[in-house]
Amino acid sequence: MAASVSKDGVLSFYRDSFSSAERLISTVGHEYVHVQQWQKGLIVNKKDNPQQWYLNELEGTQWEIDNVHLTGYHNGMDQNLAFKAIYFNRLTAENQSNVMRCCGQAYPNTFLANSSAFAGDMPLLN
């Protein structure tokens, strides 16, 4: 883990986020997505609401994938794609359907043109 946003809105960066300038930029973008989620009241503890937590991480990871051309963090692409698949596969069938409806039927097999398509606006089905 490179960084985190608490339920209180505290943003913390860990040692991994400073391994390279590209990693730091990518991490800041990922966490920016979580700050937007926090502003909408969507930051949750994984134990309290794992489905929302997976949706949040999926969105942050998608930001990193979509913006690799800006961040230059190509070394993290394989890891981000793996995390994306893990988060998506841990969603309920209803939430997977919700993501696909919101972001396109090809999700998660292709990159989205713009991850902000579900920037905290995707309704959660528990």
C-alpha cells in the first residue's frame, strides 16, 4: 500500500509511494479519487462495507490505468491490472452489473476512456 484516506479524511502517504517520482504522481492521482469519494461520504472501512470498499479501490486503480500516459508509472501497470481484476471479481453480481452498465459492457476487459464515469456516482447495491 502506497497511501490511504481515512474515514476522517486524513490522507497518509507511505514509503512505497516515494519509490519513484512516477509512482508518487500515480499515487497522488489514485488518492485524489478517494478524496472525492470522501467528500461524498463514500469512504468506508473494508470490514464495515466491503462492496463499497472494492468499488472505491476499483475506481482509484482505474484512474491510475487511465492516466499512465500522464504519470509515466508504467512499472505499476501489471499490478494495477491485477488489482483491478481482483476488486471487480470480489463485487457481487449486482455490483458487477452496475459497473458494466455505468462504464460499458466491455468493462473490466478493456480500459475505460474516462474513469470519472463513476467517480462516486455509481449506486451501490448490497
